[in-house]
Amino acid sequence: MSKDMKYLVLENYIGGKFVPCSKLMDSFDPSTGEIYCKVPDSGPEEVDAAVRAANEAFPDWSAKSPEERAKVLNKLADLIEARLEEFAQAESKDQGKTITFARNVDIPRSAYNFRFFASSVLHHTTDCSQMDHMGCLNYTVRCPVGVAGLISPWNLPLYLLTWKIAPAVATGNTVVAKPSEMTSVTAWMMCQLLEEAGFPPGVVNIVFGTGPRAGDALVSHPDVPLISFTGSTATARLITERSAPHCKKLSLELGGKNPAIIFADADMDQSISTTVRSSFSNQGEICLCTSRIFVERSVYPEFLTRFVEAVRRWKTGVPSDPSNDNGALISKEHLQKVKGYVALALAEGAQVHCGEGVDSLTLPQHNADGYFMLPTVISGVKDSSALMQEEIFGPVTCVTPFDEEEEVISRANGVRYGLSATVWSRDVGRVHRVARKLQAGLVWTNCWLVRDLNLPFGGMKNSGIGREGGKDSYHFFTEVKVIAIKH
Ligand code: NAD
């Protein structure tokens, strides 16, 4: 760890060593707008050094047994858990999320990602044909792919980075990871634990920097045969183009425009409290957040009134106060973009019920330049509006009535995205029927964000290509081979 007068200065982690970078850039504390740390602005040179280190480490790491690798992953999980509070404080300061969210969600899940894949990798089986198929026994084996390039976003920084590193190294790959330039601190803190956990030098390399420089160098590097990317659909298009000449294996986990469908027979109390959470958790900066709420017309007025009351109780304020539900948005630019959607709603004649422009937020003087915004509920928006079509990725949700089951399915599906959806009804037949017809990789009924890590995670349409999770991550991070033995 080094200090540049008053700022934390991060260094790349390459071949088991911290390596200073000649170019640095500022990273901000979203709750104050002040510089929090200096982050390497790495380019092709740094990425190439990391890929070489990962390539050198690959033969030994991939030759280890899954049990040996699992031991190292479990040890890293222990080390993260032992420093949970330190990691949570850093994640909250770097990202703007509340300390409560970082303590209860981000950091425990980051440690659990290592524990989960340490166990999961021990329990897969491969295929075998009938004993005598044309005089041969055919069976499959799975081998690690090589150096995995991992690129992650800023909303759940360590959580999403470890969701990629853990399965990649558990299956015997070595990695070069690039976290978001806006949230690099917890990845850098994790690098300090890798040697103690037992990772040989070069197995995990982390290069910090922007997408267009460090990210692009990784994506277009000829010795990186696989890219796992989580981020926006726009970036995924660039990554697809840049990796195409090398025929890379790609996993793309992208944005969403997730509907919640509330039928008149739903449990009102539960649907309201969960939909507040699903719309506004982590400032609405989760790819799975609800941003379109369709409510059956007979209960629409009651739902809207009670929903707005509940949203007003969702507390926004300084991230370090554990009583707050929301902290600050990631950046000034993002805040302006999200607020721009509210301005557009007003220009289109929609009604803003609470939040931006309606209620006021009192903040301590020190946080006056922070990127805060109140949770905002809008109605009267057309389905064709940008508010109903584009991913806002902030604390804004739109509510609209519907009349028929088929109508709401078609409207819910009427966007380019297909990540997740929630359905609220006590009618079990309807729940199954609607869930099957929704174009989404995940459908939650009468709940939200219940995740079994064994099951496939990912989206359809513009929300992504491929799935991650237990068996899916195992398949993605390995190549399958058929071996035929003539007897
Ligand atoms: P982003 O696409 O701007 O950036 C994501 C990562 O890609 C960052 O590390 C960035 O530096 C890098 N990057 C940017 N340009 C690049 C390029 N040309 N080449 C290589 N890498 C490049 O996304 P973001 O703003 O950081 O994150 C928000 C987005 O992520 C939202 O759309 C959200 O829905 C999505 N997301 C999806 C999931 C999921 O699992 N489906 C989870 C979280 C976030």
C-alpha cells in the first residue's frame, strides 16, 4: 500500500507483485464528490505483462487437482470474511452504497463466491456413452481454457468481480481481471490477501484502468481466449466486435429493463414492500432492479398511493449512516443522466409522485456536493417513452395500469432487454402461465432476488449471451473434449 500525500494510490497486481503504474487517474467518493484515491490508468503494456504472467502460471495451476485449488479458494474466503468490516467500509466509500448494503450483501457474497465455487467444482460429472458404441467407449473430459479475461462494472464491485474470478480459477484457468475504473479499491485490497491464501504468483492478476485502454487491450489480446464481461449492452457490442477476429469464448451479462407485474389478487403488503426494495435497492443500481411496474387496473389507485407512501419512507442519506436505505449514485455524470429521465418525463406530461423535484433532501454540509437523489416514482408514461424502454440504472421507477393478462405479457416483453421479471399473484396457474411467457432469464414470483447460485444466471435478448452459475460457469470456463477408446 502506498500513499501519495493525502490519497490512497493503487497499484496493479501482476505476477504476485504490486507494480506501480506511471499514469494515474482520480477516483471519487460519490458521497462528497472529493477524490478518494488514485487509480492506475493502465494500457496495452500493463495488460500484456499481466497476460504473460498468467500464461506462465497456467501449466502448474491447471495441473493441480480441484481439491488443491478449492483449499486456496476457501482460505481466501476466510481472509475476506475476517476483514469484512474493512472491505465494507471501503466498498461503501468507493461506490456510494450504504454501509449496511456493503456489510450485508456485497462483502459476504464476495467471500461466498469463493466458497461456493470451491465446493461446486468438486461435484461435477462428465458424460459417458454406452459401454460399446461401435466398438468404443466414449467419454468426455473438461479442461481449463487458459488465460481468462474478466471485466466487471461498478455497481457491485467486489461481488461481481469475484463471481468471475472464483469459477475461473476453481476450474484451473489463470486470470487477468479489470474492475471498473470507478470502483477499484476492494479488488486492490483483495490482492493483498492472495499470497496468504496460497495463490501462486500469476494465477490472479488485476490490472486497473479504463475500458477503452485497459479493457480494450485485454479484449483484443491474442493470448486471452475467453472473456467474461458484465456491464452495459453498448460496451458488450464493442467487446463482441473486438474479440471476433480471435474467435474468443464470450459470456456477456448485460443490462435490464425489468418489469414487475402486480395482479389484483396479489398480497398487497408484500408486493408493495418488495417492489420498493426491488426498485430502489443500491440506489436502483442493480441490473435486476424493477423499473416498470404494471398494476391490474382494479387495484391500481390503492397500489400507487400505498407504494408512494412506502417509497417516501425509504431513507436516502450519507452512506456511512447504517439507518439509511440509499446512499449516493456512482458519479456526477450518472446522476445527471438519471435526473435527465425525470426531466423528460415531465416534458412528456407524466406525473412525478415523489422524489426528484417533489421532495427535498437535507444533507450534512460535507456531503453537499455528493451525488444524491431521492427515490422517484412516475406515472402516466407511454410504453414507447425512453423511460419505459431504456435502462435508467438509478432510483427511478414507472407505474402503469393494465387490464388483461395477455396485454401485460406483451407490454412487459415489449422492450429490447430480457433479464429479469417479477410476478405477483396468488393464482398458481396464472403464475406458471405468465412466467413461461415472459422473455426474461429470471422470473421471480411473489419474491425478488432469491438466488440459488447453482442455477443459471443471465438474460435473453439485449440482456446478454450465455449464463453463469454452478454448472454454467463450469461449462463456460472449461473446454469439453470427447475421447473414444477402441476395445
Ligand atoms: P460499462 O459497460 O460502462 O462498463 C463495464 C466494464 O467494462 C468496466 O470495467 C469498463 O471499464 C469496461 N469497459 C468499458 N468500455 C470498454 C471497452 N471498450 N472494452 C473493454 N472494456 C470496457 O458498464 P457500467 O456502467 O460499469 O455498469 C453498468 C451496466 O452494467 C448496466 O447496464 C448494468 O445493467 C450492467 N450490469 C449487468 C449485470 C448482469 O449480471 N447482467 C450486473 C451488473 C451490472
